[in-house]
Amino acid sequence: MAKFDVHRGADGGYWLDCQANLWSDLNSRFVVPLRDARQGLSTNRRLNPHLSVNGAPYEMLTHLAAAVPVSALGPVVTSLIDEEYAIGAALDMLISGY
């Protein structure tokens, strides 16, 4: 498990791992769910950036971030390390408001 890995969730959706690798020995991970961006429900692209998962557009649902047990995470399907600035900005927006 690594920061910015995308895991398949038990519900068939995707979860984005946002926890620092320093804490990989913990039994939980801080994740943000991803939703199909074609649903077009969010208007705040800084809080909810659009990211590509295997060529399909997904929206980061930052406001639904949570800690989940490591055992709840499915297999890694891709890494979004190339989107670290957009992901970091979304988390900053949620926590700091800017």
C-alpha cells in the first residue's frame, strides 16, 4: 500500500489512499472515495478534482474522506502519484478552507 494508490472498494467503487507511507504499519488507512465524474454532481473542482483512473474520469469526493481498516481495501488498480498536487490541494481545501 502506498500513498495515492487507488484501491477497489468492497462496493465495487474506488478508494484513493491519502495516508503518508510513514504510517504503513497502522491497521487503517485514510482514504477518499472516487465517483464516476460523468455524473456531474459537483461544481467545486478544487475540493472535488477530476482524476483519471484507467482512462475513465473520476471525481475525488474529498468531503467523504474517512479512515478504513486495511482489510477493507481491495487490490490496487493504479497510482495517482502524478496528481499529488491536485489531491493535496483538495485535502488542504477541506481542512484549511483554502
